[in-house]
Amino acid sequence: MPFFRSFLLGGFLFFLMLNPAIGQENKISGVILSGDDQSPIPNANIKFSLDLGTVSDIDGMFEISGLEKGIYTLNISSIGFENHTEQVSLGSSDKIDLRIILTPKVYQTDVAVVTATRTEKSLADVSAPVIVVSKEEIERTGSRRLGNILEEQIGMNLVTDHGTGVQLQGFDPDYTLILIDNQPVIGRTAGTLDLNRLAIGNVEQIEIVKGPSSALWGSEALAGVINIITEKGNSPLNAEVNARYASNATFDGSGNIQVKRDQFSARFFGNYTQSKGFDLDESTISPTIPEYSTLTLMGGSEYKFSEFINFGIESRYYLEQQSYLSSSENLVLKGDDNQFDYSISPIIKFNFDSIYLLELSGFFSRFKSESNLVEKDTNDPFSFTSFDQTLNRIEFKNSFFWKEQHISVFGAGMNREDLIAEIYADVPFFDSYFAFGQHEWNPVTKVSLTGGFRFDSHSEYKSQLTPKFSALYKASDKLTFKGSLGGGFKAPDFRQLFLNFTNPIAGYSVFGTSTIIEGINLLEENGEIDEIYYNPEEFTNITPEYSFSYNLGADYSYSEELKLSVNGFRNNVRDLIETERVALKTNGQSVFSYINLNRIFTQGAEAIITLNPKRVSSLSFSFGYQYLDARRKITETSDQVVNGQVITVSEQKYVQLFNRSKHTWNFKTFYRIQPLDIETSLRIQYRGKYGFADFNSNQIVDETEFAEAHAIVNATISKSFKDRVELLIGANNLLNYTDMIYLPSNPGITLFAQININLY
């Protein structure tokens, strides 16, 4: 027997020497390259079958072994490139090396976005309603501030209340989260983040996610998220400067420089603006928009220690100064307002074989504003207020790319928020801890399912668990269906909890829920209360607002020239935090506080049509329309006679919300005259009539309280010289629409001239 075993073993080894292929496994390897410059494409998906695939590494290389004999169809995909199919035949023992060239996509709908899922993903594969504003559109329109470009997007209206904010899906500005490179911008006044603070001269694209996004981004994202993605730079050296002069003696100048050397890259952006402001009502001493100047500085750098470790840091600084005249009774006052904010955000990334990505980030920010009023002739102090807010955040995020079918994101972190201000009571630190998770599953090529959640634990209100689910179905190459549902929440802010403010000029008072009892008692002791409408103790408990929402839409590409996108939405909000009048003062002014009082809903539909005719490749059109129905629940009481007795009957019903238009639409056209290097644009925004304010305090929009419908028309024309110099002239509000009451931030027709110089 030992001899027999030795004979078999020797024969087997001899057979292997004669057949070296025996015992070796089939293998397919290769490299994925860009058709533009033959550069490697990392993180490309290579799919062999439903459950077999891999991704390319940082050098575009991939390899898969252990394959059985047969014919394989490889499906290769990567964000920003056309999908590629390659058929491979494997014999008994083959090693095949491939060189695959991917063709870049050229249409805007194929750009990559990160805001909707917190991972980089093609816009065409995102199941949530998202709008992407490209750098090209920003430059073509001559937009200089975030508000300029947002007001030209469908479903977005600018509103003026302690600054210029944006209304999204019928929600007020304080329900939309504003981010710069995934980090929040702080410094809201009465809930409004002034969009004029945000220069966009160094922006790569702006991502707008419509619908509740609290499952990924937390409070303030109940209505949606606007994420400003800045340029990072990929060329060795790029530098440009531009300057604009406009109506109202407004100057705006910017400079932008980017460098990249081997493993190191850096960028710097600066913007300075100065304006005389304007006045739509010369009967008052106060200007509509006072004289002001702003300075914005932004910078960042990144160093790649290896193919696995990256370190980066981003920073921003903003300064604004205003000067103006005001009045109080018989006094003429001189005012100076100053504000600044800064933020620093370091991040380190660990990338393990393009399958696991760990990101550790910090965010440290501060916003401070001061307002000083003195008597004009004597310089005697009249009033001084300051507001000093800090937000510090630590977060880690894990991304797992389980082949092509599964992508998981998990993260956790903490916030520390503080506020110091004279008009606030002693404010404790806000400490909050959060954890979030999301998993995307592609069971088949045409279907994508995404589920997620976020848990928030806060020092001042009860914990919140916010879920979200979305789905995408590609019915064909032309038709895609998208749907999402989930929750959103908005936490009470500092003013709603701790405000203790009396306006020195108008004389009204506003108290937070923790200061209302003490405030009312003090006013009563001073003999300043004429009548109390509600017991102040009813206002001491306040909880976060919560919504549950639905979005359902479809994208249809009739051809490469004609595309249609539609989306319907419904948002139900409970525990809405509202301002309520608590008492009447002896000076005729009111005392206000905050309470969870009402429910609201917003519902509607949007449609966007884009046309890029092949016959005129340099011409494009787009038309967008939104229908909006926004209502809140009120309780009406009336006296009725029943069986000879007078009784009070209460009725609850939903009534139209103020400052919401049922119908809005926009139209954009861009045309390039190729031989002359001339570009033109024409953009129209139409807003239907809307209830402006409840002048008679009956909680219902009456016919006499409507602001009329209006249209804003903007146009530009530019000429390029050898791709280095561009001259641009434009006019905003060509129809010269003005209204001091309904739209005080609009000065009428504004003319401007701008020069852009590409230095490198």
C-alpha cells in the first residue's frame, strides 16, 4: 500500500509538470482609464454577475480570480462616465488582462452629488428630489451671492425678514439647512440665515435637496438642504480675478487661486463688496438698505500622505459693516452694525482598498454681531446689542462599499453650542449627541432601495429618532421613477427658549419660554401691562417640531435634446412652534412668546422641462413650474343659540398660509454665438399673488391682504477674448418692479458691468 500511494503521488506530480495550467485559477484583471486624458479612474464598479464584482483601486486597476470556465459580460460604471460593456471568454485556465476606456458623460444630469446620500453618487441615480446648479450657470448669469442664483431655481422664493432667506417647499427660511462643503453656516437672525453673506465666486456646484433631510443632517433640515460645494482644483496652477461695478455705487471684486503639486493641493478665495445702498421711501430717515461693505476670505489645503491617507483643512472668514441713520420719537440716531463669522474644519480620511472609507472631521465656528445706536448730534449712547454664537462639532463617518449592490454609511458625533447676548437670559451650553446610518441596496440593475435613520439626544429637549426610506426604479433607458418618505424635525432654538428682548424704538417685548414668567411679572411690577391674554405658565414647555413627508417623481428623457422631470410632495408638520401674543402693554405694543400651537401641511407639484436642440448645439431652454398649497390649522369660535341658550362652538379648519404663492414659474435660455465667442442669457421668474400679512388679525388671508403677482426679468451678454479675458454686462429686474411694502429688498432695475481675467 505505501508503494501504491507513492506511485499515485509521483504520477500526479509528473502530470502537473506536463500540464502547468492545472491547479491555476482563471483570472481577469485590467485597468480602467478615462477617454479624455487616459488617466486612471478609481472606484469604478466592475460587475460580472448579480453577486460577483469588484472596484478599481486608486490607479484604476482591478482583479478578480477564482472564475469558472465560461463567457462573462462585464458591466463597468463610474460617476461622470458612460457605462461600458465588455464580453470575455474564459477557457480552462486563462489569465486575461484588459484595458478599458470609459467615455466621459457630457450632460449636466450626470454630475456627481453628495448631499442627498452623504456619499458621492451620480445625480441620475439619486432617489431624492435634487437640483444641481453648475458653475457654468453661475458664471453665465453673473450671480455673485447665493440668493441671486437661488431665486432663479424653481420652487424657491426669497423672503425678507431680518435678512434675505429662502423658502423651500412652502417652508420658512429657518427650516432649510445651509451648508458649505458639508458643514453648517451659523448666525441666524429670527430664524433667517442671510443669503447675502455667502459669496459664490469659488463654487463648483450648488446642490439643493428638497424634502426632509433630518435623517442625515439633523435639525434645520426639515424642509431640505442647500450645500455649496467649493472648487478644489486639479491643475498645477490656476488663478483668476474679476471685478464688477453696478447701480447704487456697488463694487464687487474677487480673486481665486488654486495650486496642485504632487500630493499637495491648496486654494484661496477672497471677495470684497462695497455699496451705498438704496432708499425706496424718502419720507423716512432710515434707508431701505443702508451703506455697507463686506469681506470674505476662504481657503483650504489637502495633503495625500499615501493612497490610503488624506488630510485636509478648510477655513472661512466673513466681515460685514453697515452705517445708517434712524429715528425714535424726536431723536435722530446714528447706527453702526458689525458682524463677523469664521469657521475651521479639519478632516482626515482613511481609504482601505476603495472598499472602506473612514472620515474623522471637526468643525469649529463662531458668529458675532453688534449693533450700536447713538444720538446723531451728541453721540450719547441710545442702545447697544450683541450676539455671540459658537458651534463646535466632532464627527466620524464610515462608508462601506460592499461591491456594487450594497453601500452603507454609519456615523456619530457631538455638538457643543453656546450663545452670549444681552437680549438673552443666562443660556446654558447646548450639548447634543447624534448617530446616523444609511444603507443602499441594488438588488437588480434597475432598482435601488435606500433606508436610513438618525438619532439625536439633546440637553434641552427630548431625544428624536428620524427615519427615511427612498427608492428608484429605472423602467427603461428613458424613464426613471423616484420616491421617498420620511421624517424631519426642527429643534427649538436659542431665541425660542431664552430670548429676553424689548425693542428700544418700537417698544414691543419678546420672551422665550424659559423667561416669559419672569418677564411678565417684571412688566406688571413696573405698571407696563394693560391686559394679559394667556397664562404665561402655558408657554413654559416647548418641544421640537416634527414632520412626515412624501415625495414621488419621475425623470423622462424623450431624447438627448428633450428632458422632463416631475415631482409631487406632501409635508405634514405637527407641534409647529409659533409666535403668540401673550399680553398688551400700556404703550399699545404687545408681549410675545413661543408655543407649540398648530399643525400645517404643504403639498404641491413641480415640473422642469429642458431643451437642447441638436441643430443649434449652443442653444438651451428650460421651463419650470410649481403649484403649492400650504395651509395651517386654526380654531374658530362662535356663539350660537341652541335650545334657547347661547353656547360657544369651536371649529377647527385649515386655512392658507401667508407669504406663499400657489403658482410660480421660471424660464431660462442661454445662447452662445460660437464664431464671436459671445454668450447671452435671459431669465424670467414669475411669482403669483400671495397673502402678505394678517392686517386685521383674523388668521385668514383676506382679499385686501394679497400682494400682487409680479415677474423679474434678468439678462446678460458676455464676450470672451482668447479664453483669458471676458467682459460681461447685464441688467437685473429689467421690468423695474419695486414695492416698498411687499418686496423692500429689490431696488428696481440694476445695471452692471464685469470683467473676468484668467491669469493662469
